[in-house]
Amino acid sequence: MSKIGVFVCHCGENISRTVDCARVAKASGQIRGVAVAKDYKYMCSDPGQALIKNAIKEHKLDGVVVSACSPHMHEKTFRKAVTEAGLNQFLCEMANIREHCSWVHEKEEPTTRKAIELVRLMVEKVKRNMALEPIRVDVTKRALVIGGGVAGIQAALDIADGGHEVILVEKDPSVGGHMAQLSETFPTLDCSQCILTPKMVDVGSHPNIKLYTYSEVEKIEGFVGNFKVTIKKKARSVDIDKCTGCGECQLKCPSKKIPSEFDRGLKNRTAIYIPFPQAVPARPVIDREHCIYFTKGKCKACQKVCPTEAVDFEQTDEYVEEEVGGIVVATGFDLYTTDKQGPYPDYKGYGEYGYGEDPDIIDGLQFERLASASGPTGGAIQRPSDGKEPKSVVFLQCIGSRHPSKGIEFCSKICCMYTAKHTMLYKHKVHHGTAYVFYMDIRAPGKGYDEFVRRAIEEDGAVYLRGRVSRIYRSGDHLIVKGADTLSGAAVEIEADMVVLATAVMPQPGIEGLFQKLGISYDQYKFASEAHPKLRPVECATAGIFLAGACQGPKDIPESVAQASAAASKALILFSRDQMLREPVVAKVNENTCIACWYCVEICPFTAISKKDIRDRQGNLIKRVAEVNPSLCTGCGTCAATCFSNSIDLDGFTDEQIYSEINSLMAVGQDLFPEPEKAEGDSPDEKAA
Amino acid sequence: MTYAYYPGCSLKGTAIDYHTSALALAERLGIELKEMEDWVCCGASPIHQRNPALASGVANLLLSLSEGISKDVAVLCAACYHNMKKAEVEMREDGKKRNEVEELSGIPFNPEVRTRHFLDILDKDYGLNALKEKVVKPLSELRVACYYGCLLSRPPEIAFDDPEQPMIMERILEAAGAETVSWSHRLECCGASHAVPLTDAVLRLVNDVLASARDAGADIIACACPLCQANLDMRQEGIRAKLGVAHNLPAVYFTQLLGIACGATGKQVMIEKGMVSAVPLLRAKNLL
Amino acid sequence: MSESPQSETQKDGAGLPEAATSWEPRIVAFICNWCTYTGADLAGTSRMKYPPYVRVIKIPCTGRFDPLFMIKAFERGADGVLVSGCHPGDCHYTAGNYNARRKYTVFKALLETLGMDMDRVWFSWISASEGGKWVDTIRKFTEVIQEKGPFREYREMIDVG
């Protein structure tokens, strides 16, 4: 016979305001197998916990039901308390009579009755609980950081400085990300490359960082503490150990008309190229799509000129495996492309603005390149069509962002600030020019941010017009921008020399493929989802995977860096222990009844179930059965619900437990099917039951 | 392929060439445009300003006339299309509005009936490949500026192509072999509704449209609205007199160009009706 | 504080009020620990209100849901059964909810063939942030069950069986 203790909490008045707690305790005491039932004002307080501990000892309890708040709130508290009293922690369960009862119902009879039934349900479960031990798993104290932009760089450096090895994977030939493309940064106007490149160099030379550039994550297996990652090193066609980065090959390459990704098409590059002078590693890569040798079969000019014989046309993609314990995802963003054939096929572009058709209509990152000292114009503001200095530039904010009819509802957060910065950079270089900004609202909440925008308007004379632009078209030497100024109510027509579109910040196109490999969730726009929007903004719901930077949502540099350091500290917390404990909610196979249908093997989302041979002493095969690897099993229970022969059960949620919970639900003291003529004698219902 | 055809008043009067050329084209394509009986004026642009419910009531009446012919009502005039489609969409989506209109017109609304512009029918139902097969005289070397004006794609709820950047007319005329030009004023208003009170403003607007088409290298403008066509065609003399700009740029209906491409004669599509004649141009391109 | 002596001879649930005068709907909800359970918690912390006739049985994932649980619940007098988990793509265990949906679809067809009133079985996705949706679902489901009344047909069905 079980000896269960039931402890009913008033939660101050949070529960007792609508539930008669004394009656719940009294009724619980009458449930078969309940040895003691008490109610108390604050069960989670020290005296409350002492009450439970004393009762366990006094009544030699073999199970505890705390009838209080949600287990998500205080299960850990009470499990710790019962452990201190010598009871296995998994023999303690909570009946949620606060969130699921007292807070959501009125003070009336059925509310108290519901509380009693919820307790009874848990008592029936606890009677069948088993003493379990948490599963211990070794932690591999190495981290994988995916993405080598400023967020990935910061996370990698922090973890590496914390004394653990980091694998940094970057899909492009160099680390640096979008921040390397920027000219100057708001609100201080310091040079982006000047502050970033030292960090890039650190990443390249840190003894704890293993850098894989021009590489992608191919496959991820395992679980927190024990991930196995397959990385694809794309064929670079250059042996980076032999190469000295002299750049001779770039000079000789005859294929020179390829739009540079780094300069966002404002400048051309060669087929063998170092993406930008400060690249880390400063080693070239051959773009096989445009290389004359790879497309036409002859050339090899770069190979001939290379002094160290580093060019290797035979190189193939290589796959390497790395074992890590935690993963930081820092895949960053890209800009929404406004022409019709953009990389975001789910979204309508802005064909009416002529981006991609008229060279003088550019996006924010292109303007950054124009304004950058390392850019195609050496930092001179020149319009792309003819290199003339633009006398008036129109900046349009919210291109894509906050525009539900184009499919995007969110605010891209950084555009108000960088547009203000653009107007300043422009005015500082073209003193007699005029910068116009069409905006919807100015969103500048941040340290020194609003002051910065005010400076752009008041000191540098940017003309801010609240309204949207309907159309941009070319008229001779100018672009005509037609829009509305909704504050004055007038239609506006501006003759511009150049137009800059502040397009929406979007996740990297196709990034959901990686998120699926990682098993992390993402929102409708394919931004990665955090575990809790307020209290767990850095972790994913999947344990051991952390988020940093704009892959989670639009962010500026300080925010990305802060989140990267937070993600690094989460990884370091994970690495601070040699072993980690996991809830022992895992599946178990009954080998006597398993019929080897392998449905469980197929259905398990974590490949935790395998086929096992059972042999006699002579080594003859007797039968084959399913076998669960407890360190891979996450305890979803899909196998248990699928097994034909009822041979798999889930610890903590066994069939027996769930059926006893269901059985406890039978309405006692309430006729199931009240009918006047059944008022007397045994009802057929009771017989059937 | 049979459609209930609603010509509307303009197409029986000033825009008879639109009507005639559309029928000639449809016949060659094997599309039957069966004129609905007892139709009335759609109320065009003034009615919904005076009484929106009445405008919808008229549209409901017109849609009901399609019974027995087809569930699709083919419309050519942009103003008629605008009026009818707007009412149809409102009635389908807003039950209260629908009740009001049904009560006013005394006719139940049939949600299955749809207002269709002839461009949409050619693009979606007939198909560009089928159209290509019917082309006997490709409009090659003809540089056409496709003009949508303001009514055809606005508001977005009634548009049959991207409302900000429609390309349907370009697609269709290119299927008939024409070269279309990319130009800025394809969706600008021609000023038709101000024709009487503000003639000078209209001249300026039309001048902008014509100049933009001319600058983009167009030989001819294709229209899909009787008011647009009339404005672009007839105002050229006034622009010459008042603004001193001679455009001499023919503005015709897309159905006229397509009709010729599909083998109709100039007479069958009434090509000679325009004030700025398209005949010399089409002769020069061996299309007449 | 109150304490009751152990009384092993009393039958389960004694101490509950005597037969209620009028019928009350009995709804059993099998909900997953990660999304819907947390969503229901959120309804609580937001102090939303809904009728008190739902009894929650927590399972780790809807993938753990065995359709026989539902049969058992009806056998024990349930008038309606709700199964609710994470939205497609959001499953804590990546795919448990897809398996649950597949199982449900197949089982539903079978039960319909047997003449089961499938309006009494609801399947929904309620995320951890959708406290309001949980409340709406319970309200609507309770209304439907109240309108239908006690599940006598099931009793008749198993009596025949």
C-alpha cells in the first residue's frame, strides 16, 4: 500500500481566493493510499518545505504530491526538498491548481471540485512513479560557432579566451561579415573596419580557435554536450598553407568583370580573388563559376604566376568531423532585395522603384561601400552611373519593413539610425548637397541615438519628410522621386541624382536549411527563435544551442556583440562542468515482448533506437530487439505511442501512469448520465465501470 | 470559350473602335463575347461619388445579367471594370454591404459571378502560347508603350496583376511580336475626369505621359481605357497649340494592335479612327 | 491546517461532494509539456477565465499520445477529449506533433467508420505564447459539449459491443 503525502498550498490568497484549500486537503486525505494531507499558506517557503520534509520522515512517505502552482514554476524547489528528506526526487509531482485552476476560474463549487480531481489524478500517477536517477552525460568542452560576422567573432573570442577550443565556420572566403563592409558606425562615427579588423586578426591567430572559412555545416548529430558536426570545406582551389597571399594571381587573372560581392556590385573582381584587402585569412579563392579554366578548360594564368605553387585546380570539397559540446548560431542577415528576382521568392519586390534597373538607385549597404575609404570610389560619394558627385540624394526608409502588403510586418530596427548616418556622411563629403529622407517614424531608442538623428537634421541639414514614395523614374540626368509629405499634406516631387533604399533586414536566404539541421525553430520570416522572448533570449529551445546577432532578428552592432558575449557565457557555463545531468525521462524496451517490427526505429526523431542482437552463450542469434540509447533519447514518447506490442514505455510517463490518471477522472459522486428513471438502485453505468 | 460581354456606353459611342476591334480579335481567337441584354450605364466615375450604394447596386444588376451566358463577365472599359469589380469584391467580403446592395437593387448577389477584364482573360484563360499560335502578322519592329492609366490596377484589391508594377499588357503584346518599352508614366493619370473644368491641367498631364513615352523610344501607345485613349489622342492638337510641343504619337487600343497581328484588316479594327493616325506608322512597318 | 487520518477502506474519491444536481461536461485534455501546458499556464498568469470542466493530463509531447488514451477516457465517462501540442515546425522534439497528427488522422477515419461522434474529439496547436487561444479553445469546446450533452451514444455503443 502506497503512502502518499498531499500538500495543498494557499499561495497566499492566490489559490485560496477561489479554491477551498482546506476542503481539498480533507478530500485528498480520503483518497486510498494517501497517508497524510495538509494545507499551508506558502508551501514553497522554508516552513512549508519543512512541513513536507517532516511529514516524509514521520509518515515514511513513498510519494509526494504538492498541490500548488505550475510545475514549470516550483517543481525543482519541491524535488530538492524531498531529496533532502531522503526521498527520490522523481517521486514528487505537482498538481497545478493555480495556473490551471484558481487563477482561471471563479469562486464556485466546480472550481474546488476540479482542484480535488487534479490532486487525485496526480496521486494516482505518483503511486506508480519509480525512483529514477538523473542521467549523467560527459560534456565535450569545445564550441562550434557558425558565422564569422561580428557576432560570431565576438562569441568565438570570448569562448576561446575562456580557455576552450572553438571551431568557427564561415561560408565566405573571409571572416568579417557585413560589418567589414560598413564605412563608419553610428552614433560615434568611428570607422567600422578600424574597430573590426583587429578582432578578425585575433580570430585568425588565436591558439584556441580553429577557423574554417569558405566552409559550411553539412550535418549535425547528437545532443547538448555531445554534438558531432560534419563540416564541408568547399574547394578553394588554393592551398592556403602554401599561399603567401602575395596577390600576383589576382593581377594576372584575365576574368576581371565579375561583380564583387564585397562591394555589392559597385566594383568588379577577378575570378581568383581575395574578397577585400583586410580579409582573414588573406588568401585567395577561385570562383569556379567564372574561372576561365573551369568554364572553358584552359587558362591557368594564376597557376603559372604563383611563386609558391599554391594554386590547385584538382582540389575537391573536403568533409571534416568535429566534436563539440555547445553551438553558437551567428548566421546574421542579408538585405531584402528590391528587384523582382531577389533571393526571397516569397516576397514581392519593389519593381516600381527601379532597383536593379537604374544604376543610381542603390541600397544601404551599397551606400556604405560608396562612403567607405576602402570602397570602389575611395570614399568619394559618386553616383554609380557616371561617377558624378550627386547634388541631391533621396533616402527612403522602410523599404520592405513595416509593409504588410509586401509580406513583411516587422521593423528592421537599424535603418532609421543608418539612414541618419548616411545623410551625415553625405553632407560631410558633399557640402552643398541636399539629403532628403522619406520616413514613417523615426525610431532611435538607444544611448546617444536620438541625439544623433537630431544632429543629422539640425546641424547637417537633412530634410526629413514624413511619408512614402509612390514612384521613382528617370528623367534625363535626374531621377524623379514622387512622394507625399503627410505632415504638410502636400505631394512632393524631388529631382534626385541618387536614391538610397533602406531595405529590410532579412535572415540569410535559405538559412532555414541549417536551422532544420540544428533542430531549432524559426519564425515566419526564418529568423531563429529564442527559448523565451524575455528570460531566455540567448538560448534556443534545443539545449546546448545559443543565438547571437541578427540571425534572431534585426540588431545593430552593440546589440549583436552583447548577445554574442551572452551566448559565449552560456557556452562557458555549459563547459564549467565535466558532466551534466539530464532528466531521466527516457524510453525503455521490454526485450521479452519486442517483436522487432522496427516501427520505433523508424519513427524516432533522434535516431536513439537501434537494432540489437540477443545471442546465447555460444553466440547463436536468438532474437533481435529494439534498443534505446538513453543518452540520445530525449523522452518524447513517440515510440511508446507507436509500439504495436506495447514493448516500449517511457519512464516518468508510463502507460500505467497515464491510464491510472485517466481512470482517476471517473466522476465519483456524480451520475454520468443522469436520467430520472435511473434515480433508484444500481445504474448500469456503475456496473460497466 | 464564351463570356458574357458588357460593352458599356463608351464602347458603343466614342470608343466604338475599341468595341469593334475587340470583337474582331475575339472572333479570330475563337472567343465568344456574347453581349448581355438590357444593360445600362455602369455609372462610371460620378455615381460612386454621389451614392456609393447605388453604384454597387448598378454593378449588381449588371452582374446578374450574365445569367445563362457565363459566370465571367468580360469588360473592356477600365472605368466599367473598376466600378463593377470593386462592388463585386465588396459584396463578396462584406455581408452587411451585400445585404444593403441586395435590398437596394432587389437582386440577389451571386458570388460565383466574376468581373473579368479582357486583358486578364487573354493572359490567364486563353494563354499566351495559344495567342502566339494565332499571330499571323507579328508586330515586330513596333515599339509600343503600354499605358495602364490610373483605374486599371487600383485599388490593389481589384488588380489582376501586380498593382504597383503591372506587366500584363507588355506580356500580351510581346506575345504578338511587339517590342515594348520601359517607361515612367505607364501608371500616371491622364486627367480624364478633369477634362471639362481644368483643361489646362489635363494638357499638362497628357503632355507628360506622351513625352515620357516618346523619350523611351515608343512609336505608339497602347491603351486599355476609352477615356485614356481619347485623351492621349485628342489632346495632342491642344498641346501643340498651347504648349508648343508636337508629339504626333498615335494612341490606339491594345485590341486594335492584337487584331492586326491576328490577321484583321485595318478597317476591321477601325484603325483609321484616331485623330493622330496610326496608319502611316503601321504601313511603314508592313502591318497594313 | 487540516489533516485527515488515513482510511484505506474508503473508496477512491470519497469526500467529493454528493451527486451534483445537474450534469456537468467532462473534458479531458492531453497536452504537451512544452507548448500547450505552458500556454495554459500563461492563461493563468494572465488571469483569463474559462469554464472549470477541463482536466489536464500532461504528456511530454503529443507524440506520446496513444489514441487508446482517448478511448479509455470516453470509457471512463469523458464527454470530450482535446489533444493539443506545439505548432507544426515548433515541436520541442522536432517531429512528435507530426506523428500525432498522422496518427490522429488515421484513427479519426476509423472512428468515423464506427460511428463515433468526432465533434467530441478536438485536435489543436497551441503554443506557449497563446494563452488566449487556449482559453478560446476550452470555451468553444465546452460550449459544443454542453450543447451535445452527456455522451450517451458512446455508452450505447459499448453496450452493443
